[in-house]
Amino acid sequence: MESTLLSLSRFFPSQNKQVSRLVRTFQSSFYGKMTSTNSSLMRRNISSSGNRSSFLISSVLGKKIKKETVVPEPDYRFPIVLLGFAGGLVYADNLLAAVPVGLLGLLLLVQTTRVRFIFDEEALEVKIGEQLEESGENFFVGGKNRWKYATFVNWELWWPNFPILVYFKETQTKPEGQVHFFPVIFNGKQLYDVMVERCGPSQTSAPKES
């Protein structure tokens, strides 16, 4: 429309001033509306974007991210090594040493098929079987076989390349601290990773990752 008005001004020289005034009025009115519209749109977009950002940030900060439950896979290497060693002792005619070693290997082999370490969001718990049934009270110190990570004072995974024992000390059972030893009949790498993640590094000599 503006170009039409400019073309008309060329054909009517006597009315150039009036046409020019009309064009300037049209321009200021047109661009003023556009600027006002764009400004309001920008304000709405910024406001909307800001609200979305605030909502997203508050949602992330306000909501606790739940950790998944980790169950390390069973590892039969330790009991198999013991049984193999017992077989070697029998071959060497050393029955006196072969019997206890063989019995220990057999016991650990059975335990590997049934005992599970359960690392949930807040605690380590020992459960039994594929259905993850309760393991009852601790045979040595009493109380449930479940210990909160927050009570762990120290822990070790000995010989990480071929883990034999996992040790930890917690203050849940008694204030001065209770020590626990378990044979590593689970995947050592999975056990190490989840212990570091949930329990933090050892206070004395946390095992080096193999």
C-alpha cells in the first residue's frame, strides 16, 4: 500500500506534500503497531520460557532421584578354586587338609547359588534365593542383615583382581562399630562399583579399581 501511495505522488505533483504526509503517517502507524506487537510477543515468550525454566529447575531440585536396586551376579570362581585345591590335596594323599578345604568349597558353592547382596536406595541387605526372601537375624551378632550406608565407617575389598573377602564396619549394630566379613561369591567388579557409589571411599585404604 505504501508503494502505491508513493507512485500516486509522482502523478500528482501539486499534492506531493499531502501525499508525503499521508505516507509518513501510515509508516509511523504501521511500524508502531508492528513494534508494539513484537514487543508484547517477546515479553510473552520470555515470560513463558522463564516459567518453563523455573518449573524445570524447581522440579529437578525438588524431586529426589531414586537410585535403582543393584544385585551383583553370583561368581563361582572362589568355591571352584577351593574344590580344585581340595582335589589336589587328595591327589597328594593329604586327606587331613583336603577334607576341611573341600567342605569349605562345597559350602561356598551352595551359598553362591542362594545368598544375594541387595543394594537398594539406602541400605545393603542380605537375602536368600531367587525370590529374595528374608535371611533372618545375623547368626553372630544378632539383628537384621540390613545395614544403612550412612552407618558405614570403613570397608575393604581385598585382592580386587581376584576378590576373596569383603569387609565393612558399621555403627548401626552397636555405637562403637561392628565388623563384618563375607566371602566374595559375587561379581567382584559389580560389587566394588556399587560399594564405591553407595558407601563412598574407604577411610583407610579403599581398594584400587582393577
